[in-house]
Amino acid sequence: MRLPILRFFLIFLLWGTSSLLSQKGESPLKIFGYFQTSFQQWTELKFKTSHPEIFEPETQPANNTFNTQQLNTFFRKDLARDWRAFINFEILNTFSSARNWGSFNLEEAWVRYRASDQFKLQIGLLIPIFNNLNEIKNRTPILPYIVRPIVYESSFSEFFDPVEIVVPNRAWIQVSGSIPAKYNLKYDYAVYLGNSPNISRGQEEGQSGVDTTATFLIGGRLGIRYKDLKIGISATHDRVNQEEKFIIDGNPVYLINFDEASRIRLGADLSFRIQKFSFEGEYIKLDHKDNDPDIDFSGYFIYGTGGINITDHLLLYASYQYLEAKFPFFLTDIPSVIINTSVQDLKLPTFGIAYHLNDRIVFKGQYAKVILNDDFPLTPVVDEVASTNSKFDVFAIAVSVFF
Amino acid sequence: MKILIPIVSYFIFWSLCSFGQVAVIANKDVPADTITKSELIDMYTLEIGLWDSGRNIVVFDLKPKGEVKDTFYNYLGKSTSRMKSIWMKKLLSSGDDPPPAIESESLMLEKIKKTSGAIGYISSAMVDEEVKILVTIPESNNQ
């Protein structure tokens, strides 16, 4: 009795599979990718402080390094006329598992249904549309930068928290499209859903890579385009769990206990091109809403880049970035702990050059000055503000190769 | 003989006028008889991928540099390097292939005839009745 059922099952399976494999509109698997290799020279860190009794001098000697900043490999297959699968693997910082260098990440794995140019549905791991740069931030062949606007610089994610916090990096369902209107205008929209940032990291938390809460990331972008002018606003909302505690006399004192506190990102983007000149700029504000008035976790980031195509192959650009972050810091005036809000700002003027040797190879050069200030109010212990200031320069050259 | 001279002169004059004009052509099954510049730009920048009938738009580009290609891209208001940058962005963000580059105008004409939903461009003098002309770009666009 079992054998006929098995035969039926196998016939059904083979028929179903062959039917899927021979879908109209199916295309062969396409594999492509790119990498960017750079040489960077970082000058010695210059550190100053108003209160050397509080802050030990930070030192960072000059260093230079070659580095394969990034390598991405894409797999694309059209499964049927309106269905496409897309996978993106990303390797950062000369990845080596044996040497514990860099990282290897699954960046995207989605399937897209295109009902029309006005309605596209993506399901799977994807980079959501937020402002102008987010969905293309790691596409090095089409960006002139070696070091991108700082909150988008993936290769800094190992040590620079804002890369994972300021912009939404992942979503799981996205609906998007472009709606034509009068006077050659186009209205762009995107709406997406994803996990909260509270993702388990290791076996002690159970299955890794999964959301530990019952909350979601929700976000979207609305934009208008007219020829080479593009304007948009973006927003996201999710909920954050965060806990900071001090131990006093053996007892934990919970100074920050965000229990699914509301986190909101707001963004605005503007880009345009007039003949040989181009401009792109963005503003992002990040805020945590919590019932505790003493806790302020907020910040904003702004950048603007102006470029000029000297020739069709040669671009010169200048850019300015500013990041300001407020976060709590703790003064220990034992037996009590005082929470104040420190303000950190990062200023980053930079300019660079990008030369397209051909369709596949881009040579890049960039100089950046990094200026970091921190202010720590010391009230009520003393009526002063302790500050630190750090500066260094970065010189970099790179080649970006598309294959 | 007296009748022939004006007739021959007319045809020479007509062919000289056609020379330098570029025709945007499409397969006969394309559900459009004309196309605006804005729509043409959207098709070549891969902003739109479907005809109104729901059929895929299949875009072809010419490989060889020359007057026809220059006239076409001047009409679009974009340089070839700018277009390549746009196509690269589309490929890397959503996997859309750039338009295939066809080796010659005669091959382009054959491709358009045989490919459903296809659109491309060649010099007006080479167009035959087996394809549709959606728009003719005058020579004055080549500056």
C-alpha cells in the first residue's frame, strides 16, 4: 500500500519541481560583485582635556594599513516573470576566520514580486529604504567615497556604535514603488517591517539572531523626484531594551532600564544634479523616549557632499559631516550615583577624488580630518564642565572593482 | 529626362534630410504608437519596466560610438557615462540588468523585430516597415 503512495508522491514532486523550474520568465543564475581595497594612513591622535585629573591622556600612534574594506557577492535569479530572488554576502576588513579578522555577513536574501512599477513587494532579509544613501551605502563602485558618511561606514561597525544604531540596517518586508504624476513628477514611497534591535547574540540567550521581544521595527520613506532632483522624508519606530547598572555595596543600582523604550528616527534627504555639478545631503535625528527625565539618549547626524565632474570619468568632491550624540554618564558620589548628560560631537570635513578607469574599475583618493569633542557636566559635584578634544587625519587611496 | 531630374533631386534631398535623424523603434507588439521624452528616459534609466499592457519593456542600446548614439543620448540629456552609472546602481540595488549593447544598427533592427516588447534606436534611413517608429529625433539634437 505504501509503494503506490510513494510513487504518487515522487511523480507529484518531480512534476511540481519541473513546473517550477520551467516557469515563464525564469532566467539563469547571475553572479556578480565587487570589492574595495584601500591604503589608509591615520595620523597620531592629538588629545587635550580641561581636566587631566579626571581623564587620562588618550594615545593612538600614527598607523597605516592596507585593507580589503569590503567584498560583496550577489546572486540574482528571476524565478518567474514577476518574481526575483536576490542574495548579497558581505565580507569586511580582510576577513579571516583563522585570524579573527573582519566579519562575514549575510546582508540580503529576499524575493521580490513586481506587480507593476507602482507596487513591488520584497520579502526576506533586506536593506530598507531610508533617506537616499541607506539602500546603496555598501555599493562601493557607485560611491566616490573610501570612507563613507560616518553612520553608513560598514567597515567601522566593529568599533563605532552609530553604524548599527543611527540608520535602520535590516528589514524583512518592504512595499515600495514609484507613482508618476503631472509635470514629470514621480512620487516614491516605501513602507517596511522588521525586527526590533533586541536581537539575541549567543547560545546563552537561546537561538541567536532572533528578536527577543514581541515588538517590531516599522518605517518608511516618502519622496518626490523631478528629473535629477530628489527630495524625501523618512521615519522609523522601534523599541529598545537597554540596561546599565552599577554595583554599590553589593547591590545593583539600575541607572538605565529601558524596557522597550520607544526609539524614533527621522530623516530628510536632498540630492540634485545640474550639468556637471551634483549635491547630496541628509539629516537624521535619533531619539529615545523614556519615562525617566534624567535619561537623554538622542542625537542627530547631518552631511552634505558637493561634487563636480571635471570630465565624464573624473569626479572631485567635498563633504562635511556632523554627528552630535547625547548620552547619560554617571558620576559616582558614593553612596549615590548621579546621572548627567554628556554631549559628544564629531566634525568631519573631507574631500576626495574618484576616477573611473572604465566601467569596472574606479580609483579613489580621500582626505578627512576627524575632530571629536566630549563635554561632561560635573554638577552638582562641582559647577564645571569637563571636556576632551581629539583630532587626527586620514589619508586614503583605494580601488573599487566590479566583477 | 527633364522629369527624372526633379524626381532624383527630391530623393537625394529626402535622404539627406533623413541622414542624421535617429528613429526610436519598437517591436510591432508594443502597445504604444508614440512615446514622450520623459517616458523614453524612464525606460532607458530602468525606472519603468512594464508597458501599459503588462508586457516587459526590453531595452536595447547601441554599442558603437557614433553620430546615432550621440544624437540619442543628447536627446535624453544624459551622457553615456552617466547612463552607465545609473545602470550600475540599478544592477547593484535591485538586480536589474543594463540594456544589452548591440554591435550594429542592422543587428539592432533585427533584434527589435524578433523581441517582444523591445525598444531601441537606429538611424531613420535604416528603418523598415517591420518595426514601429515611436519618435524621430531630429539632427539638431546632436550638438
